[in-house]
Amino acid sequence: MSDDWVTEDRGAPPSEYQPGAEIEEYLDAMRLRDPGWELGPFLREAQGVFEDVTANWSKLDADASRPWMLDELWDAHREGIDAMRNDDMRPVVEHLAVLDARITGAWLEDGWDCILVRFTARSTDYKVNRMGLKVGDHKEKTWLEEWTFGKEESDLTPASVPPGAPCPNCGGPGDGGVRCRYCGQLRTDGRGFRDVWKAASIEELQDR
Ligand SMILES: [Zn+2]
């Protein structure tokens, strides 16, 4: 496995990170018991959760994100949304672009495989008050968040069906893509990625 997805330059805060070799060792061991796990699809799907939760945040919609989060994270997320609502504020995150997504940690915790993903994103992030006035700087900014994704150790990441096999969801012809071009679903057997991997924590590393 190449090193380019486990950064050596980990930037400033937080100061304590797992060495890249330790992360790779954990992921290698995990793959032996969870052969459906692959780096590329994992990062793509994790990024999809990140984008959808961020879009829901901008709509002050906590419920829409609930299925993808563990309870503790969702409670905190909902509280943040409630606080915004109580202040008659609405966050506006526009032109969201994920510039980078990479793994910065992997470990076992309370019987869960945990993978830390650092997202570097760019967007606006101002607020609109009850009068409809923009509050704060509305230029686009680059910001960083680290999200922990967890799955139960005994659970299995849904495996991609082989290139050429029909779509397990709609039966459409296979073209080897990660997502079916007909129904838009992941071309995986059994449950979806989001049924298995849940967002467990979100930490802002650099303010928007
Ligand atoms: Zn399909």
C-alpha cells in the first residue's frame, strides 16, 4: 500500500496522531476479517456522508442525518441545530467542495472498528438572521474537520459486486462503476455502506 493517503505532514492541532505504520497495520488486520473494506470506496462513501450531513446542517435538518450517526453524536448535532434555531439563525454553507479526504487514525474501541477521516473542505459559512440579513464573513473559506466512522467489529463492510455483474439493487447492466448509473445505488451486496459504518464523532480542526 502506498503512503500517499496517510499523510506524514499532519499539520498543527491536534498534536497527537497515530503513526502511519500503525494505522496501516490496523487496516491490514481489519481487512483480513472484513474483505469488503477497500480504501477508495470507504473514503468516497465517508465523503458522501460528510457532504450530506453538511447539507442537512445548512437546512437545520437534524432528523435527516440521524440514520448515519451514532446516538451520542446525533444528540450533540441536534443540540447545535436547536441552538441555531433558538437564535433565529440559519447557517448557509454554499459551494461545498471537498478538497481532500484522508485517513488519520484507525483503532478498536469498545468492540468497534474506528477510522478517523480528515476532510479539507471549502465553502461559504455565514449565517442569516431572522431579518434575512447575512451575519459574518460570506467569502468562501477552507476548513478542516475530522470525523470518526465506526462499525461493529463483527460487522462486514458490504462488498462491491464484480465489474460486469448486474446491479444488485435494480438489476441494471454492470459497467464496473462504484455506483449504478441507472439507479444511483452503490453496487454492493447486501446492506449499504451507511447501514454498517456510522459517524461517531466530529471535530473541527480549523474554523470555517
Ligand atoms: Zn441499479
